[in-house]
Amino acid sequence: MKATTVCLFAAIVAGFLVSTVSIMEGTKMDALRISSSAFEDNGSIPVKYTCDGADVNPPLRIEGVPAGARSLALIVDDPDAPRGIWVHWVVWNIDPKTEEIKGNTVPRGSIQGVNDFVKRDYGGPCPPSGTHRYFFKLYALDALLNLSGDAGKAGLEKAMNGHVLAQAQIIGLYKRR
């Protein structure tokens, strides 16, 4: 009788563990993701998307937006800049149904803030020396942000505080020739 109870208990625990792993894997599959057809994570950003080329934003693919998201926000910055983090692009109030930001476009209805080039636009990689990393950080938010287009990264981060449901990033590398 005791051996039967132990076997039954072991079967229940094993079933629970398999269910838990399946649930965890399902959660990972639904996780927010950002990618690009122009470069792989930690891969080189093509010249076209830099100051040495057309200086337009690369195409970005968005997947796994949480069901409760009311908007998305994007920050592109370079932590390797000589004077500290350099902000290349800030965009918010992106429709959470957006699956792709095409190259050289801004999502319809979104707001671009001021970058460190003092422009409301994408400013591509343009490192003064060496290889720099460019972080494309995507945030799923539970709110639309009431924020002026005169805001920059700091204002966006302050407005996002307490509203982030999920975040993802891809890193691109660039070195001038």
C-alpha cells in the first residue's frame, strides 16, 4: 500500500513539473521581442542606417506584445559615446498592434521626441572612433502617454515609470570606416 501511495505521489509531482515547464515555455513564446531584418542581435548595422549612409531607421519587427498593452515606446541609444549615453531616437504612443516599423518610416500616430542631435527624428550611428553598441529598447505600456514632442529620453522614461508591462531589446554594432 505504501509503495502504491509513493508511486501515485511521484506521478502527480512529475505531471505537475511537466505542466509547469510547458506553461513556462508558453510564457517565453509570448514574451515581447524586437528584431531586425537588417542585422542580427549583436551584429553589424548596415551603413545605410548610419550617418555614413542614408541615415534612416532600420526595419524593426515586433512580436509578443502583451494583451494589456495600450501603447509601445522605443528608445535607441549608444552607451559607448565619449560624453556618456547618446540618444539616437525616441518614439512613443506606437500602436500596440504594430508588428513592423519599416525602414525610413515612423509608425502612424506615434510621437517622436527630441534626440541628442536636437532633432525629432532618427539619427543613425556615427561613432567618432571604435565600435559602438546601439541599443534598440522596446517597451510595452499599459497607457498612452500624455507627453509633448519636445520631450527627450529622460522625459519619456519619467512618463513610462509605473506603466511598463514588458520590455525587449536588440543590440546593433557599428564602426566607421
